[in-house]
Amino acid sequence: MEHLVRPHLEAGSFEQAQQTIQCYVERLVSPTAAQLAEAAYWSCQANDFSFAAGLYQRACEQLPEHPTYHYNLATTLRIVGDIDGAEIALNRHLINSPKDAEAYWLKVYLRPQRAEKKQLESLHNLTSEAIPPKQRVHAWHALGKIYEDAGQDKACFDAYTSGASLRRRYLKYSVAQDEAIMQAIAKTFSKTWCANTASGDQGKSNIFIVGMPRSGTTLVENLLGAHDSVAMGGELNAFSTSMMTEAGRQGKPANMQQAITQAARCDFEAIGKRYEVAVGDYQNNSSRLTDKLPLNFLYLGLIHKALPQARIIHVERNPMDTVWSVYKQLFTHAYPFSYVLDEIADYYIAYRRLMAHWQDLLGDNILHVSYEALVKNPREEIRRITAFCDIPYDPECLDFYQQKTQVTTASAVQVRQPINDRSVGQWKRFSSQLEGVRARFTEAGLLDNPA
């Protein structure tokens, strides 16, 4: 199947890929569980998670003892919002694989937990040195979530720290390198560069939502996605890919600084056109399309040149709540800075400095949205957001959690709930452990009210 589907995926033709998979399945007279599972896998790659869930369900029915089918079914059901179905599938999977800490971790994030003795014992057993590191990391994070829900704050913080420290041990990462990259970006993409660089006249349909991870970008996207004029693209890599493709025409860069220099000399109209083609299948017939990859904040000056009519929304959240939410979250691959508090603080300070540069460069072309203001006055903030995006206010946006949408991020469960302020101020439960971060942010002038 791969040879049939991959060319469409590499071309960004997700609709064609989905049709190819569906035709393939329809032609199978008596599909085996393995064939159904393979088709489900490629359906996930083509962003058709609902179809994938149906295929995984059929595979589970054929081979209920298979070691991964129920787990894969659970992950797809979680993405499409069937939380109950995901929990049932995980329970079934754990009967087959009782030592799968990753499955426990996924399960405890589906709903609030109670610190039940049997579950805690099972997870603590999975943190022993005899267990592979990846499974131990997931077990520690699952324990952290259970203790957090149960109000056992010290045990919670210690569990998250154990998992994060173990994860960090296996990462090759330097936050100083990321800081240097952001400094180089700000220096290269200056006011002089902006004044002397040509741009096209495209991007009217595009809405970029940026910010730190765990800052509320998924919430903003889903609020807009409930509007009948807006399609949700989710976390797309299309802009950076389009930019690197154009920059690559100048030759392979020897280092990151040269890559940044080459990007500054790109044909930005060509980047914009390449991007619009790449995301075309996500837009369907909607007049607007969101792209909520948080790390697009690195490219805002370039985005403005490539797609000058695009709307840029920057979501901001209290720095301390942001740090705590990032620290306790176990990301699959991204955000290697997220496992040491000092590294998160370093990265956050660098991010805020770069955003201050973009604000100075782009001014009113960026709309800043406060997460705290959004959850406190959602109707007022949605009116402000839709006005900025040049679309009429739609009260349906407030019912975003009732929409049948696909959410692949860590917020997949949270966005199935009405807007609430339960996450505001959560860091204060761990104020003593986060005192060092608070002091650094206060010194950097990033906390309006340090208390």
C-alpha cells in the first residue's frame, strides 16, 4: 500500500491519499486484520482518523489478542473525540499487555483520576530499573497525573521530575543553541531587511496561531474552527518546509547561521505560493484555514513577507502556568527543552525576546490574545479574534467542544470541554518547587505580579 499512498502524501494531496486508501479497502474481498491495520495506519498519515478508527475496530474484532491493535484504536478514537471508546480500547489492550506503561499514561489523561492503590502499585512496578527507559518515563508521568488529580502535590511534582529527568538523560539538546538561533533570527530579519525585501500579495485565507506549547493555541484554533468559514489545519510544518525548499536552491547550508542567511535572500512570493499549494487540501471549501504550529513564532517576519495578507495570532499565557504545563507534559518528539525547569525558563525568555522583536517589526499585523482573558471573557475575545480575521462573529464558536473535529495535540481531551478557568494559577500549587523559575522571570521583567 505504501507505494500507492506515499506519493500523494509527499505531494500534500491528502484528499487523493484518502480516496486511494478507501478504494484499496473496498477492493479487498476478505481483508485480513493485517491489511486493515495497514490501511488504518496510512489513513492516519493522511489525516483521516475517523476512517482509520473504523479499520482498527475491524482489525481488533478479527484478532482481539493482537498486541497493538487495541492501543492503535484507542489513539485514533482519542483524536476524533470518542473518549469513552478510547478508554474501553485501552482497558482491552492492558489485558493483553499489562506492562505497557505508555498505555497507562494515555489512559490516565482521558479523564480525572483517583489514587487507587492497585493502579499506583502497578505503575510504581513499571518504574524499576529492569523496565526499559521509555516505559519508565511514561509510568512516572502517569503517576504524576494521578497524584496531581488526587491533590498529592509533592508526590505529583516528584513523579513528573523523575520522568522528565529520565527523558532528558537520553536527549542530545542544547538550549544555548536555541537561544543563539533566536538571536540570529532577530538580527538577520531586521527592519532594514524588511524594508528592502519584496513580497507578494497572497495569504488572505491563512490564519497562523503561534505561541509557546501549552499556551492555549489549540483552544484558539478550535474556537475559530467552529466558525462556518474556517477550516482547521492543526499543526502544519508546511511553512518551514516551503521556506527550506526555496532556501535550498542556494545550496546546502554549512551551518544554522548560513541557513538563516539563505532564508533571508529567498523569493518570498514563491514561498507563499508553495505554502498555499501545500495546505490546499486542508482548506476544502472554507474561506479561511488555520495553521497552529506553535513554533511558527520563529518565522513571523518571513511569514509576513511570504503571505502578507495572512492573519497572525499570538497566544500568551501566564509565564509560570506555561512553564508548569510544559514541564509536566510528556511530548512525543517535539520540545526537547521541556524536561528541565531551567531550560524551559531559558527558552521562554528567548521566545519572549524574539516576540518583542516581531512586535516591533510587524506591529498591528500580530493580534495578541491572552489565555486568561479568553477564558474569563470568551465572547468578548472571540469577537476581537473574528474581527481581526475579517470574518463575522459567530456564536457557534462558543460551542466548539461539541464539534466533531480531529485533535492530534496534547489538548485532545481538554478541547472536548466547555471553556473553563481550571488551569489558571495551577503553578501556585508548586510555588516552592518553581521559586527559582519565578525569580528568573521576575528579574527578566516577565511577571506583572510576581506573587
